[in-house]
Amino acid sequence: MRLVTAFLAAGAALTTLPAVAQNTWPDKPVKLVLPYPPGGNVDGAARIISEQLQAVFKQPFVVENRPGAGGMIAGEAVAKAQPDGYTLFMGANGPILFSPTIFKRNAYDWKKDFAPVSSVSFTPLVLQVHPSTPYKTVAELVAAGKKPGNALTMASPGAGTTNHLLSEYLQRESGAHWTTVHYKGNAPATTDLLGGQVQFNFDQVSVAGPFIQQGRTRALAVTSPKRLPQLPDVPTLQEAGFKDFSTETFTGILAPRATPKEIVVRLSDALQTILADKAVQARFQALGSEARGSTPEQFTAFLAKEDARWMPVIKQANITAE
């Protein structure tokens, strides 16, 4: 009888362990694993929210940069981590949604291996040309791209990036064609655009803005639904004739799939509160981004919509990292 009682007591203790862990989370540092090196859009956003999360939860939120393989080194590490809320993936469009397909490596599937927590920030892009080119509008650029044997070149920071996908989408929708030159990151792509080695690119407004203001590039259109306050004279792609077209680079946080829902919800609630704070929003605006949190359900629906929108473009254009 005593043995049976002991087993029952042990079983009860085991069943309460997850609840205890959820109630005490976090009681040690939490890692935010990023797919990029320090600097840039995702890293900047992570540094802002890590400070705020630490203030809320009274534990360090440590940013860990693990670049490589289109973001899959970081993504796979988190997908295989203990689902206890102490290892989180903070990524963007490519690493979260497209890299496994583009790199032809089934390292993870966001729908099966992650629990979406919340969006963090959204950054519109701008279509810009080198000022030595004659193009003043999107229509003029597209017309040039429809000419047989044209010499147009577009700088891409890498296969499958939002920048690259926008170029492929514009070609598909307009019937124009140009040569895509892939670089190992945004910095060398920008350098060659500024030097006139390539004619145009899509770039995050946070990066392109200063060059546009200095006259080193010329903006033709922005990818946001509305004109941007920092570029009020630049039309949207919708105004340029591409109806219902808008897209942004997003950042967001995901946890390993089996992470307790209570932890996911607590983290999501905290992020929504943080990202609604005016001072935090001002810091993101300084980066050219909009701070915008979401519930796990809203973020999941958003990711599914982006997946359905861009995967056909990737497959039709046969976009790979090879």
C-alpha cells in the first residue's frame, strides 16, 4: 500500500512539473537567437525589445547572433531546442519562411516546428535607381525591362530575400525582365548600386533613406500601402499601377513547437504591451520601422498569408541558393 501511494505521489508530482515551470518562467536568462550578424534590421529590433523584456520579466534576454545558411543555422538550433521558453528564434521573412525551400534543406518547417509568438516590426522597402540612369518612374523602368536584350541589372542581397522576391514579383506582374546580381549581404549590394555597377534595387527604407536624401540614389516607389512620411513625394507601387500590391520586411519571434501555451501567451502579451509604448515606437521609427505586436493567432495567420503569397513566386522563378 505504501509503495502504491508513493508511486501515486510521484506521478502527481510529475504532472505538476510543467505547470510549476510555466508559473515560474523565466527564472533564468532567455536567449533570442538571430539568423544575422550584429547590425541591420533584425539585430536592431532585437536589441530594443531585449532591454524591454528584461525590464518586464526581471531576467536577462540575451541576443545571440548565429548567422549562416540563409538563417537556417539559427532556425534549426531553436527548432531543436528544449521547448521550455528559454530559447527563442527572432527572424525575418527569409529565414522563417523560405530558406529551407531555397537552400533545398529540410532543416525545419515553420508550420510544424515553431509556435509563433508575436510580430515585432515592419519595414517598407523602396525601389531606387542610380541617378545616372534615365528612369524617373516605375513605368519607365518597366518599359526598359521589356526591351529585348536590355542591360538592366538589379542588385540583390541574396537569393530569397524580400528584396529579391520583390524583383521577381515585379517581373512576373509587369512582363519585364532584367539580370539579377546576387551579393553576399546588403552592404556589398548597396556599394555597387552607389558606384553605378548595377542600375537599381529594392532596399529597406531604413537603409536607402539617407542615400535618397543625399541624391546618391533616386526613389521610384515604395512598397508600403501608403506614402511614407520620410519620403512624401515618392508614390507607392499601388499608385504606380500595381493594384493591391504592398509588402514589408517583418521581424518576429517564434518558440519551439511544444513550448507551453501559457509561456507563449505571456511572452506575446508582454511584447504587445512593449511595442505599443510610444517611446519604444519612436526608437523603431528612428530605424525606419513600425513597431507592431500581435497575438500568436494573428502572427500565425500573417505567416500563412505570406507563405501562400511568396512560395509560388519562388517556385515559378526557380529561386535557389545554388
